[in-house]
Amino acid sequence: MDKVILGKTGLEVNKNGFGALPIQRITKKEAVYLLQKAFYNGINYFDTARAYSDSEEKMGAAFEYTRDKIIISTKTMAQTAEGFWKDLEESLKMMKTDYIDIYQFHNPAFCPKPGDESGLYDAALEAKKQGKIRHIGITNHRIAVAEEAIESGLYETLQFPFSYLSADADLKIVERCKEADMGFIAMKGLAGGLIHNSAAAYAYMAQPQFSHVAPIWGMQRESELDEFLSYQACPPQLGGALLQEIETDREQLSGDFCRGCGYCMPCPAGIEINNCARMSLMLRRAPQAGWLSEEWQEKMKKIEGCLHCG
């Protein structure tokens, strides 16, 4: 299995990272089975967040007795030092561990730094000193915040959206992380569901220029896990039909597109932004009946009341 060193952390993870956001949608029993199957088939990196409802609790149930054999990253959306400590202690409790390998600020609107008013980075330094976290990371969807985090030299990892639909500005972020010896964790490797060929996505990430990129794949079904496990045994090659599919997707989908993350929500005008923005795609690539319902027609009408606040 291909390995990735997460920059100056020195942590070695496999190219198949497990994104644990989706497991909040399945039962605890199903989640534990899925997580343990991933581990026993060679996956050693698992990413979650305090905001992912019971995802951390399910991870704690799955890895209580194998904690030292895996690498865990989780996240806090806290805006204050007090909130930071509350989130950290709850994460440790839920995951039945006394340390977190990579603790990340979860998509902040700014780049936390020592001495700023939030107190967040100072709290992270203290938590690291206490041994409760081992590495400080940041996740973001904003180019400007990502660039500032890289330039600051304060962070050991950056988690950022990256796929074969990414724009040139996104690619520069990936390159800059490599130059800065900063671990790059790729979220949204399937572009929030826009990419349907996981083999193409995997093969793209496996290219030599992305040897420092550690993708995390969100999984909630055994069939999804089996797909990515099969790529470990028989890596898909980037050529022929896969290259053609990538080019077709780029022609149809590239640019400023909605990744479906929902971070723009809630909308003050009551618009379901992430779903409305992707409606044309849904009508092309999904069964249409549900999206053409009277309920959804009413939801789409709300777009007329957009306040253009973002």
C-alpha cells in the first residue's frame, strides 16, 4: 500500500484515509464493523470531528483496544479557548483515548495565531505541552485562510478540498504545502459527490507529484470501503478510459462549483444553498422524481429571495 508522510509531523499514513463524517448516518454496530474492517485491511488513518455528532463515539468503540496502532485526527469549531478545552476533553472522552494525533481547527474564518483575541492557538500549544494533542493542524475551504496558515509556519497539517476538479489556485495550495513540508490532507476527493468514478479519483491522487497528499474518503457502506480496499490490491492506472472520464468531468464541472459541504448554512433567507446550487447536476445524474417534487419546487422558489449576503 502506498504510504504518505504528513510533512514535519513525521506521521506515516496510507493513501487510503478513512473520512468518518458519514458514519454518523449508520448504527453504532454498523460503524464499528466498518471501522474495524478498514483497520484490519491496512487503513491506519481516521479523520473525524467534534461536530460530526456521534462519529467520535463510534470510533472510540471501534478502536479502544487498538488505539496505539492508528492515527486519529479530529477537529474543533470552538471560537474561544474555553470552547477549545471543552471540545478537546469531550473528544478524548468519546474516543476513549488520552491523546489525539492531529488536532485541527475546523474551517475557521480566520487563521488562529499565538496572542490573538481568540486564544485558540495558545490553548492548542498548552494542550500539546500537556500531551493531549501531538500535532496542530487546520482545515479550511478558503484559499486566503489556507495561504495564511501555510505562510505562518504555525501548522503541521492542512486539510483542504482537493480533487481532479480543483482549480489552479487549489493546486498551488497543494504545491506550497509540499514546499513548506506541511502535511496535506485532501478532503472532498470526490468533489462532494460530483465525481462518480472513485477509481479515477484514486488514480489521480496516486500520481508522483501528489506523493505528499493523504486523501480521506468518506465512507458509510461496506461496498464503498471494499472499492477503496480493492485499489490497494490492484491500483487503477491513470490512462485510457479513466483519463477520458476525468477530461469529460473537467469540461462539464470545473470552476467555482458547490462541493456540497453545507458550511454556507444556515441561510438567512431559508434557502438550501448546497442542494439548490447542485440541482442541475442532480437532475442529470440522479433519479429525478424526488428532485421534481412539489416540495422541492417550493424550496427552489426561495432562491428569488436571496439576500446576496455571501
